Amino acid sequence: MKKMVVALMITGVSLFAQNTNVNLQISNSTIGVYAESGLTQNNIKARGFYLYNDNLNKNNFYLAGIKAEGNLIGMNVENMKFSLIADFVHTKNNSAVPLGFGVFSYIPNISLPVFVRMEAEYAPKILSFDDANRFSRVDINIGYKPIVNAEIFAGYRNISFNQNYNSVFYAGLGYGF
């Protein structure tokens, strides 16, 4: 049921969106699908992430939230895009409402379109529910855009509810439409 809700949310948001990006992230034990869609002139984006975990001791991970970026938050630096993030995250026994920030930048002085993207989120005990006492997530990736709407990347992800849930290197590809 949860998988259907996430799929319907991503589909519904993309129908009304101005700019949609999706990517697939694959590691040795997980497969992740991420989607974000611009809601208002691409300054506010709805986002969702589903992480299928092959480990029998761990449940799948769900994320749904919003991201405000660029001029909307008053931080616009040349060649860098900053963002503020508010999400709802969930596994079978843990939930949280983390707040965080993100940074996106193309690497300067390189003739190829190589980028670095980073997000960090944290939820203390007051914003964590069920069995969770805290939540944190860090996601860093570096990639290349062979064409304007496509990207290939490699990254590192660390997700923790009280203890480490998923800490893995992954590879991925994405497309914007």
C-alpha cells in the first residue's frame, strides 16, 4: 500500500509540475528512486524518494517533502544553488520530520559539465516518532551531464535512525523533463 501511495504521489505531482527530475540509484544492497518537481517557477519543489533495501533485517525507506531553493531563500551565489529542506521520512518502525539544507554547484574551470550535489538533514527527538529517538541523513554525489536533461553520477548516502540504517556508495542516472 505504501508503495502505491508513493508512486501515486510522484505521478500526481509530476502532472502539475513545471520541471520534473527523476533518478535511479543502485548499490550492492539497495535500489532508490528519487523524483522532484517544481511547483512554483522552480523555486519550490515537491520531492519523494523510495529506497528498497535487500537486507532482510531492514525495512524499506520512504521520504516525501518540499525543497525551497535559490532566490526564494535569499541565498543566491554565482554557480551555486542553496536549498532548505523539510521532509517526512518513514520505515516500518521509525518516522521523523527532519529539516536540512542542500548545495548544488558545477565544478568551475572545467570544460565538462561536472557537478557536486550535497544534502544533509537532521531530526532531534522532538521531531522523531515511533521507535526513533533521532534521525540524520547525508547524501553526497558527483556527476556529469552528457546532455542538458540527463546525468550520470556516483555518490555516498548515510541514513540513521538511532543507529545506522543505510551507509553505502552507489551509482545512478537521472533525467529531467
